[in-house]
Amino acid sequence: MNRRAFLSALGVGISSMPAVSFGQGRPLAPGEVRAPAKPAAPPPPVRKATIAKLFGTPDGHPNGLDVTAEGVWIGEQVTDRVILMDINGKVLNAFQTECHNCSGLAVGGGYLWLSANGAPQFDRPIKIDNRSQEILQCRMDGTVVKRHPIPLGGGGATGIEYVDGTLWMVASRLRALMQVNAETFQPIVAHPFQMRRSHGLAWDNGAMWIVDGVDEPRLVKMNAKTGATLESIQLAAGEPDPHGLAMLNGKLYFCDAGIHPGWERDKSPHTGWVCRVDVV
């Protein structure tokens, strides 16, 4: 499907939502009784959780995150290093990458996927003067195999997640959760959303968890086929600020990068921490 057709399909998907009738419809015939209105569907449940701080990362600004059997994979936003740690915080491996403003990380298909979203700002030790928004497909040592532009002019991609030969991403300009073929990067589906600050992604058996929220962060679970919101987890004020997100063995994990839109840098007192979400 080409770009025009895909964007048109997106537009149709939005505009063809069931219309809401504000009137009473046609007049009733003599003796006719109007059928009772169907009850409105209940809103998706909102759950609470406690956050367990596990360990801090060596470079202190973790933004991309994936958790696999090998350990906790971290994409650092300032140093643009990838660091592999065990669940107790021991560094197993670390290497420099060509990512710039690393904002997402995924492991899958034998590759490391990194989302690059910016210029060489902040105090980066290695200044990669690249302002493009792209996803780097790398070998597991960080060597770049291919650079992929964000499909459909989707702007930056923050959270990314590899699932069964496809890559899911938050396409910021489109304000959509988009799935692409990991080999061709052709779009497969995109679900528009109204989230204010979408970020990390975590796959959960046919659904996708997405980080959202500005001052009161939450984790939103979306049906991957329909885009419908299934439930959410509301984090309490003062908790670590989620950026990267991952799931392993039914547990959600996130990291606090300390670099949040509209906030003073490192405003979060939990900057640099990797955390586990324990649903109440």
C-alpha cells in the first residue's frame, strides 16, 4: 500500500466511526413502542500499582528499554550507549552506538533496533551531527546494518517494539500506533489515538501497553487489532516518570530518563532508575 492510500485509509478509519444521534429519530407510528436504548459500554478499568525501584543505570538517562531472557537492554538518551544489565543491576555488556537522542529500543529478529530522534544537544560525549528521525537496525553489537526513515512521514518514533517479524512504533506526527514490516518497513496498520505524551511500548499477548501522560503518567493497554483501549494503570504522583517500557513474564518494567517535555531536566528525583510495576 502506498503512502497516499494508507493515509486515506487512516482518514476513513477516523471519519467512519459510528455517528451519534442527538435527536429522537423518526416519529413513532400509532401503537409503536420505541425500543430501549442500549446501555453505554462501561469505561475501560483504571488500575493502580506500586512501583519497585530496581537499580540505576551507569549513564543515568535511560530512555529506550527492552527486557529479554538475556537481561535488561537499555538505550541511554545522552550518551547514546546501549547497556545490557541483569535484573540486579550488574552490567553485562555496554557499547557505543550511532543513535542520536536515543528514544526507543527493541530486540528481535536477531537485531537490535534503536529509535533516533534528535540533534547533538545536551552534554553528549560523542556528538553525532544527525538531525534526522530514523530507526537504526543494528547487529547485536550496535553495528548499523540499515537506517530506516519513519514511514509515511510519521515524524519521530519514541517507543518501538518487535513482534513476530514486525516493528511497532509510536509515530508522533501521525499520533498513531503504527505497525510495519520489519524487513520492508511497509506499513501494515495504524491506530490513531488521543494520548498527550505517548512513549514506550510493551507487547502483551495481542495487546500493546503504551506510556502516556504529562504530569500524571499512566500506562494504557490497547487492543493491537482494533486500537480500542482495554484498561489503564494510573501511576501515583511522585512516582518515577516512565519513558521506555517492557514486559517479561507478565511483569511490566519502565525506566526514568529524567528528560521530559516541558520539565526542567532531571526534575524527577528518580532519574536514571529502572523500575518494576506491581499492579494492585
